[in-house]
Amino acid sequence: MRVIIEKNYEFMSKRAAEVIAEQIREKPDSVLGLATGFTPLGTYKELIGMYKKEGLDFSRVTTFNLDEYYPIPSTHPQSYHYYMQKEFFKHININPDHTYIIDGLVKDVKAFCRWYEEEIKKVGGIDLQLLGIGRDGHIGFNEPGSSLGSRTRIKILDAATIKDNARFFGKKEDVPKYAITMGVGTIMDAKYCLLLASGSDKSKVLTKAIEGPITAQVTASILQMHKDLLVIADEKASRDLKNKEYYQHIEKLTEELKTLTIEE
Ligand code: GLP
């Protein structure tokens, strides 16, 4: 696990976009796992800028979104379909046939979830999974108590998540009570995970996730077991981290170490 602390949301977003861009430059047909919510908005904005200014090429990239509310039509302004088009896809040269987002109205949920997992496998798995963290410690919509080995499936949302997401829907009653989400196990299969956290309201939960015990009560904590995890947090979100100084010390020495060793 590597932890980078940036001074604010803008710098966090720039750094995250640089990591994703590097992945695409190295492997133009990369498979990206994408997230929604407020946190990755700045990252998408930066990537759009890189496409427009530097010609960062998305034409061979495939994407799989983490989750979608249920039931919700893709035309609903709060659906993750709508979000992805509005905030990212319509601004870049991605092939729409290569963008997979969970169907929020599917009837045969089990068959759909099996299909989603199969499609991920068919393209060789996710190279880089972008993640935010929910206030209850969830990744995707893997609420507290989710099996740490779970696969894509339908979940009943936690009361705290419904309350939290009311900011997008206007009122609590309008927030869907269910969601279809990649499982914790699906996320852990990604070759590389990039977890972003911004703002003081994420500082406690980020600390639990990366420095606390691994528990299904904070599903993000399983990321401590991931073989290649990068956490990028801003100052506010890193406020409660106990090992903050050590992470900063590592960052300084990592650059120096690069001059001494040969990288693959
Ligand atoms: C939702 C999404 C998560 C996201 C979380 C945090 O619950 N399902 O993938 O990480 O919200 O959202 P925000 O980035 O707005 O804090």
C-alpha cells in the first residue's frame, strides 16, 4: 500500500488523473473500473483536459462502472449512467460499446450479474480500479457486513447511505433503496486499485479503512490485502491518519530510491 497526501482536492485530482493517464499510455487497451460520486469528478475533469490538450487516447479503453442504483432508468439525472455520460464519456473519444454500466432496470438480476462478471473476465480483468469511499466505509455499494469475497449482486442500501445520498436526490424518500454493485471480491481482483478520499468528513473513515482492522464492517479495509493499492488523499481527509508522517517520509525517499534501482 502506498499513501500519497496532496494539499487539496485539486492536487489530489491531478495526481489521480496522472496515474490513470500513465496506465492508458502504457497499455492503450486498458480496462478501467470507474467510480461515481463527488470524489472522482475532478479526476474526470483532468482526464478530459488531457484528452483535449495532449490527445490522451481513450479509443481502445474499456470501462466497467462499479455500481448503479436499483431500480432507476438510465435517463434519470441521478443514475450513474447519466453521471458517466455527463461528467466523462461524452467529452472523450471512448467507444460507447466499450463502456459497461450496470443496468438499473434489469429484471433478471442474477443472470445480469453473472454476465457482468463474465464480460470483465473476457477482456482480461480490470487493470486499474478507481474507488471512492462511502461515509460508512463502503466501496462500490458494498455496505457494512458485505462479504469480503462477494461478487456482483444486488444490495439493500444502508440507512446511512440513503441519508447521505439524499443530497443528490433532493429528499431521502426519492433515494432508491437498492443498488447493484460489483462485489468486494470483484474489486479485489483488479490488478491495481486507486482509492481517493477528500474532505474532513472522510478523515475518520479513511483512517479506519487503511489503518484499522480488516473487517466486513468497513469494506474498504480489505484493500489493505490488495497487492497493489495506491491511496491518494487530500490534507483534510488525511487529518486523522496515525502514520501520516511516515507516508510523507516514504514519498520523499521513493524518488531517491528510483535513482538507485532499476525499474521493470
Ligand atoms: C456512493 C458510491 C461510491 C462512492 C460513495 C462516496 O455511495 N456508490 O462508489 O465512493 O458514494 O461518494 P462521494 O465521493 O460523493 O463522497
